[in-house]
Amino acid sequence: MTESAISRIGAATGVASVVVTFIGFGVHGALPTDTTADAVETYVNGVSASQAGIGNYLELLGYLLFLAFAAYLYAVGRAGGANSLHWVNVLGLAAAITYIAVSAFAIAGQVVMVNWAKAGADPKTVLGAYMLDSAAFTLSFEIGALFLLAVGILLWNRPIALRLIGASGVLVGLVLFVTGLISTASIQSSSSQIGYMVFSLWTVIAGIYLLIRPIPITRAA
């Protein structure tokens, strides 16, 4: 397999990550819009345990595909970046791994919430699991912003298209950081949805461009 083909596979994982994650969202349905026991009870009554399990399993698969995309961007950064910036590349990959780990914890909280409620737990008790899920989700934005900042720094001295991907990534990282901060400060805020959608859009656009115009992923001798 040629380097170009392998590069396209890496880029495709970015697009696939968003598609699979949103399929997972569709399977388990929209989460409660309010952080109240009544809202959680309404959600749980409208979804089966297997539906929640499969949906969240697919959602996690989407995040794992994003991890593959982050590893691909690490290879892109290593291939064209200066040796002095290698630590930034490592930081970006480490941030992506941590982001996935925290997101996986949040996804597990969704499964626990549904199964716990189905087992007869008190709605106010189950609300605690949902609040933990919500907190992990919004706190992960700070880590995602660090990943995007690292990508932006690494791509700044590359050709104009890659520089635009990196610069837009930094802007998206700023949006992600601010919306995560607002949603963490006020659990009733829905601004986290804006941050997540912007992050997802950036991932799709970057993935599509890199799929069409594959970038070298091996460092020149």
C-alpha cells in the first residue's frame, strides 16, 4: 500500500469518527435537556437498556476513530515539523488520548444512568450519575482545546492549506475552551453543545481536505 493511500485512511478516520459518533447519538437518543430528576426519569422511560448500551458503544467507537485521526495528525506533524517542536506533537497526542479517556468515562456514566434507573434506583440518585456524565463531558473540552492548540502550532509553518487547518483549529479550541468553561460553571447551560458541534465540524472539514489532498506522513531522511 502506498504512503498516499495510508495517509488517506488516516484522514478518513476523522470523518468516520464524527459519522459513527452521531449514529450512536441517534441510537440512544437525545440526553435530558434539564439537569433534574424528572428530566432524567423521562429520558430513561423512553429508551431501552439495550438501546442505550448499543448507542453508547457506537459513540465510544466514534471517539476511538477520532483517536486514530489524532495519531494520524501526529504523523503529519512529525513528518513536516521541526525537531524542536516534537514535544508539542507529543503533547497533542497525549491530550487526544486523555480527551478520549475522559469522554469514555462520560459515556460509561450514561450507561450506568440508564441501567441503574431500570434496576429501580431513585430518580434523584440516578441524577447523580447524569451530573457526573455532564461534568466529564464539559471538562473534556479543556483537554480537547489543548489538542487543537498543539495542532495549530505544528501546522503554522506548513503550506497555506495546512496552516489554515491549524489556525482554524486554534480558533475552534478557543470556542471549545470557553463553552466548556461556561457549561462547567453553570450545569444548566447548553453552550457545550455549540462547542461540540463546532469541534465536530472542524474534524469533518479537516478530514475531508486531507482525504482529497493526502499529506506525507513519513519524515524525509
